[in-house]
Amino acid sequence: MFAALFPGQGSQQVGMGRAFYEGSSAARKVLDRAEATLPGLLALMWEGPEETLQLTENQQPALLAVSAAAWAAWREAGGDEPDSAAGHSLGEWSAHVAAGTLELEDALRLVRKRGQYMQEAVPEGRGAMAAILKLDPERVAEVVANVEGVEVANLNSPAQVVISGTKEAVDEVARAFKALRARMVPLKVSAPFHSSLMAPAREALARDLAEVALRPPRFPVFSNVTAEPETDPERIRALLLEQITSPVRWVEILERMRARGVETFVELGSGNVLAGLVKRTIPDARALSVEDPEGLRAALAEVVS
């Protein structure tokens, strides 16, 4: 059994998706549709500038477009549909495009607005996020619980937890982690994602998402909020909104996929961050990355053989 994984913010890079555009007719059609929906997106993805691509309102549709293109190339080349899928944060939207829950054009427009609303929710410079490394997640949660204004945002691996909140609160909790000799790495982000500070963004996106039709996915997609496979469209709609203010339960998602019999994880889209998290969470699992035609061929040889 294999599962498809779709990356989130932080995996973007100038030039992403171009090799698929040139090497796969199916991927080219997807990227042309993305360009028709959001004119100028391909030029930004391929030429930058990097600082403009990094803006969350640009990152999100760009990453979704590349993941959708990688998925189209995978299917065109003979890749099967997965037994289940998941996406990290923004990647959950990409997973639902692959599963047919959302139309590509609807998803692109929604995640562009998602990014805009998230940035507007907290003025730049007022929020912060940081990765806590090599400290037990339960210990991280205990420390964070003692400081108002900061929350656990991402449970990425057994040795990597991301926190999110106001800049003042993150700075304050840093002193506690230093005393525990934990390594804390500030993240280059423009807003405190996956925290209660994002509530205005959730409320704004709810109005837009209510106007879009969702279909039952062709294969189960695990929710970041519940760490469970979801197939009911209205349940998915609610969870995509709740995800904005809730932590990403990535470790649980991977472990539950493995418990269901998944042995191979295939990351589709820009970068290989999720493949790395798989290896750190489930060392004996097979983790593959499909970010260009070369990676596609290698992955197909592993999965189809």
C-alpha cells in the first residue's frame, strides 16, 4: 500500500514545476489552467523574485499548482491512485484537488484568499513561529502551556515541534527552552500560522468556501485537525476551516497511515521536506519524492514494481 503526501509552505523555490511543464503534457495542462485562473503565477514561480514568491498569498497557490501538476504527471505516467493521502497544512488542499474533492480552479482561488486573509489577520512583525528540536513533544506542550499567547502549531516529527504566537510570547518562551538546553530555530514566516490568532482568517474564508461545491474524495484524505481519514464533503469543508487555527498533527497522520498498512509514502510537489519527516518518524518506511520528471521515474519504478 502507498500514500500520497502533498507539501505545504516552506517548500517553494524559484523554478518549481518548470521541469514538469516541459516534460509532461498532463502537467502542462494543469499549469496552463492555473495560469488562466491566476494570471502571472507561472512567471512568478519560474522567475521570481524569491521574496515575492515567499508572500503567503503567492506561496499557497504556487505550491498547490505544482502539486497538482506532479499528480497529473504521476497519473499520466501510469501511477495508481493511493490508498490514502494527506497534505501538510496548505498541502491538505492539494490532496483534495488530487482526490477530486475540489476543482483546481476553485482551490487556487480559495488558497490565494486563504493566504491574503492569514496575512491580514496579524500585521507583519507582530507574530512569530519557531521550531523546537530534539525535545519531547509533550515537554514542549508543557512549557508552552505556561506562557500566554503562544501555542503548539505543528507536530512534524518526534523531534520537531513548531510553536506559533505573538512575537513577545515566542521570545518569552524561548528563555524556558534555553534553560532546558533545547534548540529553538526561528522560522522565516510572515504570520503566526495554526494559532488562535488566525481566527479572523478562518471566519473570512468560511464565506468564500461556503460558495464552492465539494465532492466526496475518490480516496480518503487525512485531516490535519483530526489525524483521521475523512470522506464526507461537509465534514471536510468544516475541517479545512478549523485547520487554520489548529495544530498540524503530522506525526499521528503518518503513524495511522502506517497502522492501516501503508509501507510507501510518495511526496508529490516542490521539495522533499515531507519525505524527510517520514524517515524521521517511521524509519523503516519507504519515502519517495516526486518534484520533477526524474523523481517521477524513480518513484514509479519503486511503487509499480
